Amino acid sequence: MDAVEASLRRNPVTALLGPRQVGKSTLARLFADRPENRFDLENPIDLARLAPDSYGLLSSLQGVVVIDEIQQAPELFPQLRVIVDEPTCRCRFLVTGSASPALTNHTAETLAGRVRLIEIGGFDLQETGGDRWEELWFRGGFPRAFLAANDRDAHDWLDDFLKTYVMRDVQALAGGGLSPQTLARLLLMLAHYHGQFWNQKEVAAALGIDTKTLQRYLDVFVGAYLIRMLPPFEKNIGKRIRKAHRLYFRDSGLLHRLFRIGGIATLRSHDRLGASWEGFAIEQLTRLLGASEHCFFWRTHAGSEIDLVVPQGDRVLGFEFKVSSAPTISKGTHEAMRDLGIQELYVIHSGPNEFRLGEAIRAVPIRGLAKLVEELLR
């Protein structure tokens, strides 16, 4: 809310981007100055209002104008640029979109220097409170899944989301090319790659498709904020590092649903427990730090490794993720700290207490993550 208010004061256009069903539209509508300043481009009535002369209508408005699901009318982007460049312009635009590579490119290219992009995701630990971390981890951050009356209702909602948004909208955004059965297999393969190095040729061969088609679908998954491709951190220290990206589902609830994990007890015994924890903690940290586009991992061929590296000014923050309440650190992590000049490493674990694992290594419980981020940002 504060970030949106600040952007509306400073920028002629503010764009809220993210997957469907995370509350972008609800948030945006709070800022519309009057009902006639709201346009939902999936509503035929609003489309009819704009159809005769969208430029004339939008340029005549005053105050904050909300355009919801703007990806439905990409021809509006150049019109907005002309409107906000007029000295007589008396409005600010707040647009929302279910992100895709095309939408992000339209926004960045057509409205360069006029727009601020704000990522809107599901709930995070700052919003739910640290004591509800286990529920957030298992169900994920989509509001209707997290707030469901029970796990079964959460599962039903996530299943519907996969069927409608992923199997329908992602197919359309990618321009087709995969049968529903192949797309379903791709989703399961993405889930099994969660936390691992992405091997595009291997996946394409297993699905019987070409790598260009696979890349097109992966671009949509990434652009829709469903998948994170974590790149390696590169620092010229004369060591060979892994060049492949690591793949993570950004919402842990979707990952668990694809694995058909029925409850937190089942998750605790699942063979992908550690990968699930790592992805969940990475997503929470990068969102709270505001570093979603500036986060990396570090791994050399010799085994020096850190799960998450976040450059911050003249220092480098390092994070490890251990689902154990009694975490330990490997020799390779100590070597990575020396390689990168990390003066303090933070180990995010599932236990209740904070403690030291060494002079420069601090173990922090997941429930205290928001407090740690506040400290790091001061």
C-alpha cells in the first residue's frame, strides 16, 4: 500500500504486476478516485465504454485512473504515453496485469521513464506473522489457499488454479504448441527440478519437443511470477562456477499440490523436503528484502557453495537454508564465505531459537525472518 501511494505521487503510471488471484485488482480499486475512473478490461461493459474513443475518454479524466488487466488491450500503452506527456494531463494511471513477457516488455519499452513496476505476490511472513510460517509454507501465499477453512479447501482451490490459469492462460500466453497432456507433464517435470540445475535439453528430449518451444513456455512461467530462475553469482576470483540456473516454484503451495502432498506431516517426510524449504525461504527473503531481481546462488566446481547471495551496496549478504532445527555448516560454505568476502552468514532454519554457529555465522529461525530483514535494511 505504501509503495503504491509513493509511486502514484512520483510517477505518471504505476503498474502492479503478478500472477492472478493475489489481490492486485482489489488493491488497485482502493485508489480509484471515483467509479468512472475504473476500467476492468475483462468486463465487456468497460470494454464498450472504451471502444468508441479510448484516447479521448482516458485523457479527459482527473485523479487516479485504474485500468485492470491491461494485457487485454496492449494498444492502450502508446495512448497512455501520449496522455501523460501532455502538459495539461490531470491524472495518474494505476494499471494491473497478470504478468507475461509481452506485458512487461510493452510496459518497459512504451512507457520508459514514466512508469514504476511493482511486483504484487501472495502473502509473506510480514503479512501473516512469523508464528504462521508453517501454514504459509505448506499452503503457499495465494490468499484463497492460505485463508481456506482447511487443507482440503486449500487443495481444491490450488487444483482449480492449476486447471484454469496454468493449463488455460499459460497455454494462450505461450501461443500454444503443447497438448494438455504434454503441458501437464511439463508442470510435473518443473516440480521435480525445483531447487536443481535446469537442464533444458534433457527436459525437451523427455517431452519430445524442441528446445525453442520449451523456452517459450518457460519464459511465460517466469514472466507470470510462477517460476524463479536463480542465476549464478559471478565474481572474478579465478574459480570456475556453475553457469546453469536453478529453478524454483515461487509459491510453495503450488509445488506441494503438484507433488500431491496431503499435509504438513507428509511434507516433513517427503524426499523433496529440503528443496521445498529452500524455495520457500528464498521467496520470503527476496520479497522482504525487495531484491527479487538481484539475487543469486554461488557454487564452484570444487564444491564451494552458498544457497542465496544478495549484493547490497559494498557488501554481499549470504544465506543458507536448513529445515533442521539444529543446522550445521559444511566446509564448502566456509570456503564460499572466504571466496566472496562475506563477513556474516545467516542460516535460516525451522527451529524456535536464534543462536551462533560460529564467529561469523548466525542461525535465525524462520519466524524471525521479517525482523532480520528490518535489521539488514537499516
